[in-house]
Amino acid sequence: MKLSVACEGKLVSTHFGHCEGFYNCEVQDGKIVEEKFVKNPGHKPGYLPAFLKELNVNTIISGGMGETAQQLFKQNNIEVVVGAQGNFIDAIEKYINGSLKSTGFVCTEHEHEGYCNK
């Protein structure tokens, strides 16, 4: 399974499309076996779901995400987990052990970039 977390430094980003980048990791038998940070190539409508699909991501974790992006991920068979907070490694560990569940939060306030999950 390949997970990706939208992040700002070591924290889960509150707004997916404007994150600094993506912490991508391969998980096997409940453990991270490979990891890589990928800089956000830019926020363009519809681009990031396709970009992460090309990286073979199965699940995207973020604080907040717009409805269109969530729909595009689902169309690409990528699970969306929104409402995550804190350190991105903690979020991954919670996801792996089953304690991180998506809140279903839909970000609609783009004029407040970076504050969508508050």
C-alpha cells in the first residue's frame, strides 16, 4: 500500500492543494518500508489527483480538501482521508493501526488559504 500525506514541514497540511509537498511511503505488513518527500508541483484544478495517481498512491491523507479534488481521487480509486492533524508520521501510524478515519470534511473557503481545517 502506498500512502501520501499533504504536509507543511512535519505537519499535516490544513489545505491539500496548497501544501508544501507530499510525504509518500510504502507500507508493508504495518511498517513503512520506503519513504520519499515530493515537492508540490503546483496547484492547478484537477492536476494533483492525476499526479499522485502516477506515483501509484492508494490513499491520500490531508487536513482539508475541496470537493472536486475528493471526487477526482475517488474516480482514480484513491482513498481520501481528511480531517487529519498534527505530525504526519503520527497520522500515518494512526491510519495503519486503524484509528485514523476520515471526517469527510470538505474545504470551501479558498480565500482563507491555509486555514481550511479550522
